[in-house]
Amino acid sequence: MALIPFDDRDGWIWFDGKLTPWREARIHVLNHGLHYASCVFEGQRAYDGIVFKLNEHSERLARSAQLLGFELPYTPAEINTATAELLAANNLSDAYVRPVAWLGSEQMGVYTRGSQVHMAIACWEWPSYFSAEEKLKGIRLELSRWKRPAPDTAPTESKAAGLYMICTMSRREADSRGFDDAMMLDYRGYVAEATGANVFFGRGKELHTPIADCFLNGITRRTVMGLAEQAGYTIIERHIRPEEMADFDECFLTGSAAEVTPVRQIGDVMFKPADACSTLMHAYSALVRAHGAAARVAAE
């Protein structure tokens, strides 16, 4: 089935403060965000018309922009309102939402003073494509040759577009060799994260996860850690060497898009998705749906 290009769709995009027909939401090719990566974004999911932890995402977007040296022209509360308006305008219930902010075309060079900050929010349908049983088969990852950078070489606490270049390269190489994604190490050689999701390893009632000191401490990551503790799991945040992966029985990824996704293979290491994966998949699904229901009741 042919893909529908993202620049040629029906619907609305919230663009610099107003709803704009999808095909008219365009920028100039001489754009600072395009040439110099002065761009930050978020990835979030709406369930039953309500974005899960929307305010946390909006606040992180503002923080990411500050780390790159610019201020958003809208407050998190205004972004929240715009997001709800956009979902309603597009008549979407289960959807992916992409806010993005960037510097415009006033300057063309590393100098940015006087550049205008622009912002847009887009959303599109994104239902859950796989049943829990299908997801529990697990995905396959290869080890990437690219590493996450040190925090003194890049703004690693930000969700900055430029930091995802090596993720794209890693994912493309993994896909070309028949894998679903790639696992990245950090600049020291420790296990870091997948190309767009955090990672957990399970052994019995223990869950081990890398310390988020050079990559995003994901909103979904923190949420799942809370759910795991409620389910009786002990969370251990530590540096994990690649060779230690073979010591674990289970592995899963977490992220707004990934939700809780079991892993059955990383490189030559095999895992068998079991109790931890199943428990946390179902707990997370129940939580995001309950969050939407509670938000609707509160709004009535």
C-alpha cells in the first residue's frame, strides 16, 4: 500500500498561533532550523482524544528550546490549549501529536540574533496496530556503530532535532540488515537507548535500566518505573556494559510512540518476553486510557 506523503494530507496544522490548512503549512528552504538544526520537538500520543501527560511534554518542549538558546513564543498552557483545539479540528481520538519549534529565515549562518521563533503542532491517526499477544513476540535490534554523545559535547537533556541524526542513521542501517531498530551505546561504551526509546532489562523481580545522564530521561520511562514499583519490581538504575545484556531474561523499550515494546533480540543476545513485559504492557495501557477518561470527567 502506498504511503500518503506528510506534505499532502487533508486536515489542519496549528501553525504560529492559528489553525492552517495542512497543505498550506510551509516554510522557506532557507530556514535556520533546516540548515543548522535550531529545532526542538516532542512526540506524544492521544488516547480517546486526550494527550497523555500533555503538560509534561509541553514543559519539556520549552525546556529543550531554552537549552538551545531560544524561548518559545507560547507558554505550556497555551500549547496545551492549542493541542486540544487541533485534535478536535481534525476529529482525532487515538493519534500521534508532533509539536515542533524552530528558528526562521532571518539569518543564514550560525549567528541567530534577530531570528524569529516559529512553532507548529501536527497530529495524525495512530491506533494500536498490534494486539498484546502480537507485541509479546518481541522486536529485533542490532547494536549500532554510532554512540550517544557526552553531555559536554551536545545538549543531551533536550529533545533537539540535531541529536536524532545518528538515530536515523542507526535505524536505517538496522533496517537494511533486517532488524526492527538499533540499540545505541553511549560515549563510554555503556548501553544507552534505542533510536527513539529507553530500554529496561529484567531478571526475576528486578528491572535494570541505564542511568539517563547523556540521553533523555523519558516521560514514558519515568511512568513505567512507577508502574513497575507498584507491581512489586525493584528498579535499579546503573551503567550497563554490553556484555551484561546476556545476564538478563527479559528486555523492553519504553517511549510515547513505542509505549511498552518487548524485545526478543539485541545483536547476538536473545530474550524471552514474559511476566515483566506482559505486566507493564497491560498496566501502561490501562493507565493511559484511565488518564483520558479522568480528564474528560474533569472537563465536564
